[in-house]
Amino acid sequence: MCCSCFTARRHLGSEGIRSRPTDCVTEMAPVEVRALQSLPTTKMEMMKAAKALVEKAIKMHKVFSVQGHYPVIRAGLRARGWVERYLPNAGNRVSSRQSDKDKDDDDGNTEANNSGRIRERGDTGEEDELDQMYSFMSHLVRNEKTYFYWSGRFDSDHFRSLTPNQLINHYANTGNFTTKVGLCVNLRNLKWYDTADPDAFFPRCYRLGAKDERHAFIDDFRRTACCSLIKHVVETNKKQETTNQQTKDEGNTQNVSPVSPGVIKTALQRCQEYLSSLEHCDIDVTVETLPFVEDNQWNQFLQKYYMVVHDGASIMRSADFVSRCQDMLVQLKEVCPQLEIDGFNNIWIIKPGAMSRGRGIVCMNRLDQILALVESDTVVANDSKWVVQKYLEQPLLIKGTKFDLRQWFLVTDWNPLTVWFYKDCYLRFSTQPYSTKRLDSSVHLCNNSIQKHLQPSRERHPGLPRDNIWSSSDLKAFLHQQGQGAKWESVVVPGMQQAVVHVLQTAQDQVKHRKAAFELYGADFMLGNDMKPWLLEVNTNPTMACSSVVTARLCPAVQMDTLKVVLDRRKNPNAFTGGFHLIYKQPRVNPPPFVGLRLIVEGNHIKTPNSTKCKQRPPQTQFSPEDKEKTTKRQAKPCRKIHVRRPPPEKKSKTPPRREEERTVVQNERTVVQNERTVVQNERTVVPNAIGISGEQVVENHNEPSRTTQCLVVSGDSSVAPVAQRRPSFSRTPKSCSVSHVSKTSIKPNPREHVWRSILPGTSFFPRPLLCLTSMQPNILPSYRKRSMVTFQHEANYRFHKQRYIETMSRYVK
């Protein structure tokens, strides 16, 4: 016997299967998977074989870890050449927290006890040697990286520490559809993802902890009571006409006083108001009834409704309203897809969202009792954990007993959304016959954790299984006997697949996407009288306990087929996937890059028209032909200390085609500047040459931080044009000459800081010969657009001080 088959058989034997264990193992065993080599005969050969397997597994990245009691997963991975690395403080022991976080059964304790019981009986020597070999192999890979994780619950800290090449069987943030509250809220957003109506496959649900939803539930309960009363009137009159049991009914209700027909009128009126509100006909209607009066009227109606439906009271002259009630039901059926499942008793199921496996779930049919139950537990109510859902009062029954279905589906990717649907499922029966008069959990809850503690009722049909489990094959055979066998493939299976896809679509944006991950889910459904499936809830990490013959066959097969999809199909897209088949694969959507909350405004800068601040050379002064010839000859002479710095070529800025008016204004301003410069040039005065002064002298500006050194040509000839025109400054020490560019900003002469400081060098006047100036024109381009009057005033001040200076110089020369 090969190691994998023996291990699988050994672990399956520990599951505690009491009937047909050999057949279950034979159906489960992965005969199509390549098995490990046969068990060696000696201990030395065993160690050599273990080392060889470990070396090959490390080279191929086949190291796995399993948390919990999952013998089938271990056997399937070992059959594929994987080596297990025992987790710290876990080893191969049974996990104390067994599967099904949200609901199903607590068969994990049974598995642990059965496993321990088998070990107490004593195992064969071959089995002990296998355990020793697996422990030795785990010791060899204790420092290696794990590439496959399978655990019974999600660990957020461990999830964040995984690398992209580590495969895990859970996704993060799946609580928005695997919890009662999350599924209740999340399906309301289906309209943004699909045209389907969630009320067509999911019973309406409310959170009683939220005030707005609590008021919505109260309105829904009252409206459902009206619809139930109308249906009760129609059905009661049908029975009286067909079976003529009026005398019998009167005998049953002789202790209860009849109710006036006004209750039917109230129900019809409220239903008509509801239909009008759906068509928005109540927008302009003014409500004159006070809220407390409205509540009192509703309370009176509900008391009469309870007397008729629950206590069996009759309604006087109810036959007169049958035709109106039938017409109202036809109108309600067009807008209420759940009208058929509402029934007559207005039963609601209350679920505490903080509990699991059916604990704390009750069924009630009175509004005051439901609200009192919620208010009794303020902690759960404040956290919005109380969920109330409409109960399916008219489900499909098998031999008078209620049942629900557990259907598996697998998600291998969230972008694109990829969903696999398992071909088989199983049914869970109640131990008691179905009745809406009894609201006990043994009648209405089919969870195995509840039903396994109860004995089947003597009134239940003997044809139902003692372990309360059927397979989907048994259900199809039953439907075939009832003449509805075709509805399984045409109604039930497509309805369950669509419901699963719709749930996942609404949760796709909230689940944390990870490529190296997958997750197996279990969805619970109920069937209506018309074979239409209704989704109850979705379970993460569904139970894999082999608590019956059916689950002992299906649960191992589901686990092995899961490995085929997530492992075998990764290497071979055409690999056999067992019972899983692909039902939905969404086209890949690339989300836009997230840029955060930084808002950016893009556009072109509006260019201002050319002004005096631009780098432009000042307009040239016009000279006579004689002056031009002299200037040309003078500039042709070599200047030993003059180094002219040519300004860089200016970038031609494109003036916008618009703003023609501004361009005209600028041109006019340039003309004014040109005229002013001409006036200043004509006012230049030539000072006679001083004695002992001849040739060229170099004059340097005072130390001005915002200006560069300029050069002035000094000569006795008054007709010579200057090289650079600028306001003159004097210094006692001649330095090298240079020519600078035009200043970017306009230079404003300060009348207080006049030229007298420049010609009074300390204690003595003119230690050196006086200079002859040929130009007194400032190198300035004033801004006439902004401060025209101030600039003209500065020019006048400058001419005044220049004249005073010339007069003073002439006095000293004389």
C-alpha cells in the first residue's frame, strides 16, 4: 500500500465514520494522483528516502503547513510530493477551534474524540513508522519557507506577512458578505453592479440597531400584516366553497368573538397607499394625522389581525370583500417578488450577528415581542448586530419536513472575478414536521449543531434519513418522482449560481485582492413552493466534518477537487478539476492609478504684453551724419582697458494675437520715452577741458549692490558719442572699464542723494586733475505705465542738479 493511500485511509478512519468506512475511503482516495513511493523496509532506507523527498520538495518549492485537523488536505498534498512543515505549538494535533466561523456545526470536538479513541486502541507499527518519517521530514524543513498554507480561520497578522509566492486559502475583508450584518447591507448595492433585484433571491432583511432600518422594519411588518390578512380572506373563502366546512370553522371559533369587516377595509386602504407611494403619487399629499395617532391606529389593526390569523377569529361578511382582495393581490404581486413566501402568519427570524452555529436564533410573529427582545440586549442592539429577516413561510417540503441546502463554491481570483461551482450539494433536514403554529427552533432551524441533539419525531415520515442528510442525487430522484425532475437543472441550479455571482459582485471592491490566494465558501439555500432558490447566508470555511454517510463522501471529494483547481490547474490549464466547473469569469478591469487627494489644475499661462521689465535694449539716440562718422572713427581706435560684454541673444517672445489695444499703448509709451531721451541729449553741456587732462580716463561707479560696473568715454571732444549711457559716478581711483546690460528694474534718482557727494572727496578738493564729461544722460528706462508722473518729476530733479553741477564746475575752472 502506498503512503498516501494509507495515510488518507488512516486519517479517514479517525473521522469516526461508523458505517461503510471502506466504501467511503475508496470513493475518496485520489487514485488519479501520482502516489509517493512505497514505505521502505528498514529505518536507514526510510531516512534516505525522506531526505531525497525533502531535497526535491525544497528545490520545487513544495513545503506546506496545515493548521487544524484536515487529513484529506495533508494526504492530497503529500501525494503530490509536498512536505509538511509543522507549525509551532501545533504539530499534527487537532485544532481546538474547528471550522465554520459563522455557523454550521461543531463536529470538530467529535473528530478529536474519535481520533483520540482510535489512538488509544493502538495503531499498527507501519502507521507509527509513517508518523516518525513525517516528523523527521518536518524537522528537515523547519527552517524553510512555506509555500502553501491551509488554516481553519483567517489570521490578519499572518496574512500581511506573506510574500507574493505563498499560497493561502483565505482572503481578507470577506466579512461584508460572510456575516449576517454584512450580507444584509451589502446586497442593497447590487443595483450599481447588475440589473437584478436582490429581493428576487434574498429575503428582505433589516438591522434593528440602526434607527432608520428599525423604522423601515416596523413599516414592513405592518404592511406584511395587511397583505397576510388579505390572503387569509381569499384562502378562507376558497376552502369554505370547496369543502363546505363553515360549520366546523364556527365550532372552532365559538370561543372567539368575530371581528368587524372594518379590518379588511383598513388592510385594503394601507395596501393601496403603498402602491401609490411606489408610483410617487403621495408627493403632494399632506399628512394631517399625528404620529402617535397613527401608531395607535396601527396597534388596533395589529390586535385584530392577531385575533384573526393566530387565534382563529372570523371576520363578519368577509365574502363581500373577496373580489376586491383578489384584485389587490394581483397588483401587489407585480411589485412584490416575495409575496408568495410571506404566508399568512407574518413570521420573522431574529439572528444575533455576534453568534454562530444557530445559537440565539429565534422565530417570532408579533411586533412587540420582536422589539422587546432587541431592547433587552442593549450591547448587541447598539452595535447593530441584531438582524431580522423575513421567514419563508411556504417552503418546499419533502414528506412534510423542512430542509435547506449547503452548496459549495470556490473563488480563485477577485480581479478578474473567477467563481467555481461544485456539482454536488447536500440537504439538512429538521427532526420535526413543519408547522407555522410552532415557532420552536427544532422545527424551523436545520443546522446540524441543533438537530444532532434531538431525536426524530414519531410524526415525521419514516422515509426520511435518520442522520437528517440527503445528497443532491437523492433530491433529484425525489423530484423526478413528483414529476418536477427537470426543474433542478432549469430552475434550482441556475438560481443558486446567479445568487452566488451577485453576492460576490457587490463585495468585489471591498475584498482585499491577492493573486496567490483562494477560498472555499458554503452557501445555504431554501427552496420555495415553485422550486425557486432563496439565499439565506454565506459561510466562510464551511465545515468538512464527516458526520454522515453523505458528508463522508462529499466533504473529502470537495477538498481534493479544491487542490486540483488551485494546484494542478496552475501548471496545466487543461487539468481535470473534479466536481468544480467554472460558472463566471469577469473581464479583467485595470483600476485607474490612485493619485490621492491632490487636485491639479492644468492650463497655459497668460502672457503679459511686453513692458519695461523685459530684457530689451534701450532705443538708440539718433545722431547726425557727422556724429556717426566721428563715432565710427572713435570706436575704431583700440581701447586697452575696455572689454565690452555682449548681452546674450534675447528670446523672441511671441506676443499673443489678442490684446491689440495693449500693444498699441506700449508702442505709444516707447514713443514718449524716445522723445524724452532726445530732449535730454540736446541739453548735454560740454565742459572745457581741464588743464593737464588729455586722452582717455576711466571712471568707475560707486559701490552699488544692484548695478554692475559701467564705462564712460572721457574726452575733450564734445561730439564723441558715449559707449554706454548711464548716470555718472566718480571715483578717485581709476579701474578697468566694462559695459553692463540694461538693468531689469527702473532706477529712480533720489533728489536727496545728489552729485555733490561724488565731487567732494574728503578734506581736499580734486587731488587729481578734473575730468571732462561727454555724457550726462542716465542709463535708465522709466516705467511710464505705472508711475508716469513720478518718473517725470525725477527727470526734472535730475536736470536741475545737473545744471547746478555744471555751474559749480565752471566756477572752479575759472
